[in-house]
Amino acid sequence: MKTPVKHFLFSIDLEDVRLGATNGLSYEPRVIQNVEKYLKWLNHNRFTCTFFIVGETAAIYPSIISEIISEGHEIACHTMHHKLISCYTPAEFEKDLEDNLAILQDLGAKDIIGFRAPSYSLTLQTQWAYDILKRLGFLYSSSVLPTKNPLFTGWPQFGKSPKITDQGIIELPLTIRSLGLISVPFSGGIYFRLLPKKLIGYFARKQRHNEPLIGYFHPYDIDTEQEKFMQGGINNSRFYNWLMYYNRGSVFDKLDAILDYGYKVITYKEYLSIEYNGRV
């Protein structure tokens, strides 16, 4: 019997990390060259993925958004200004998403149905956001970290598996695995860079076939040449700033290792069409 393909919901949170730093625009822009590297890897493997795009970043780099669209990748929202949901009132959040949708649509994106909250900030306290997502026509979110986070709240009570919320939004939480007494979202970002390749491979092999491997990456996660500065959103912690730069050169090698375990990258929209068609 043929082994079923495992779905890897690899995605890019497309933001310009400089915008969160003090005097950030004085540093070299690095988004385009890093996105091009991701596109090269995706094209080589004949994959399309989902890009969760910050509106203000799209405004700075419209050409790369057009290229992403032309190559058939899914476009989804990541807010206009990359602020935690808790920083908004409901009315401000709705306006922000409307602006995010508008600029992406102006650049040629169609049928936008997905959303990701910055820093996975959709929590028990901010779940009012689902009402707004529903009202604006979104079908899914991938905005929940179902464990505690050293910088932000997380939502441990949500559970590890995708589910349909009371509002009818499909929530696809970040994949986590237990490592001793803690749970780690091993398949994206800092965690992916920090953990050894063999451990990531072990976790990936343990993932059940009927549940997707959900991960996230940023342009800076592969940028080995970016100049050093204090990143925003980490409370000026030198330790977290060190982590922001740590092991960026390891990402593609680890991604290739995941593919070796039978994973195929697909868009979130394609995954929904496979698993939830007719249920929303």
C-alpha cells in the first residue's frame, strides 16, 4: 500500500523586520533577496505555499508581491501594521484588516480567505477577533500558539489540533511537540533554527498522517548577511536578540530533511479544500 503524503503547511510571514526597530529604515532593506531565496527553493521542489503578508511591507515592496502572485502562491493577511491583536480595539482591528485586504487586492491578490495574527497573538482573551474575521469573509486563521510563550500569552487551552470555531472559522494552530516538561513549536521560526536537525526530523516523523505539519518562517530567518541591530518586540532583551540571528544558515538544510520524510508543501487553501470542503 502506498504511504499517504504528509502535508506540510510551510508558510512565510512576509514582514520587514526593520520596521519594528528603532531607526529601522536606516538599515539595509533585505526582504526582496530573502523572499527570492524562498521562491527558488519552492520552485525547485515544485511547491506553492501561503504568504501571510503585512500590508505596510507590501506597500514598500510591491514588485515582490506581484512576483509571488504570478508564481501561483496563496496570499493571506498578516495585519496592516504587524501589531499584537491585544493592542487593538475591535473597531481598530477591523479597520486594520480592511486596509490589509485593500492593499493586497490592489496588488492583484484575489480570493483572500486566510489570516495570521502577528506573534500568534490570537488567545483566549482576544478570541473576539473571530467575529471580525467572519464578518470580513475570512474562512481560516492560523493564529494560535497552543502552549505558553516566554514573550506572549499563548492559548494552551485551545488544543493541538485544527478545529472549527463557534464563528465558523477554521483555526489551524501551530504544530507543537513535547520536549521534557515544555511544548515547543518546532516547525518554524526561532525554534526551527535553534533545535538540532535530528530532533526536528524525529518530531516530524511522529506527526500523524491525518494532521498537517504547520510551520512559519520570515524573510530574516534565512538571512545570514543582515547587519546586527536590536530587533523590535523582544523587550530589548540581548538574549532574544541573539536568538533572532542564531543559526539562520541551517534553515534550508532542515527543510530538505523534512521533505525526506514524505512531506509535501501545499497552500493552506489547498489543505482546506482537501479536508474541509463543504463543511464551512
